Amino acid sequence: MSKLSCSSISASSTTNVLCQCGVVVEMKTSWTQSNPGCRFLCCKILKAQGGCGYFRWYDDEMPAQSRMVIWSLLKRVKTYELERN
């Protein structure tokens, strides 16, 4: 996953966005430190299995404070889960 900030695409609906394979793209959510909670569109077929590698950010750029808060909460949850186990 790229460390670039999120930027939007102009498509109003993901149901009519096709990748280069001709398949309707899949919407996923990034949980990386640099882009927590940012949604993106990607090819449903893994690149290793012959997919085209299509990728586009879906959401507008998230404010830095929001990214920081989400990442902090994710770290707390992970710490809690590790302690619980």
C-alpha cells in the first residue's frame, strides 16, 4: 500500500467502475498507519494470479488529526488483544 495521502476519484458508484481486466472493482479499506480508514478501489483478481493491479483511492483526503486518532485507537486495540491472549 502506498504511503500517499488519499485522493478522490470522480466515479459516483463503484458498481460501474471496471478495472483493466473488465471486472467490477472491489472497495476495500486501508488500515496502514499512513492511511487508516481510507477506502480504495482495486482489482478483485490478485496480481500474482494475473490481475491488472488496478488501484484508485476512493475517499477525499483525511485530516492529519483524524489519521492520528484512528491509528492510535488501532494500536490500543492491538495492545489489548495481545494482553488478553
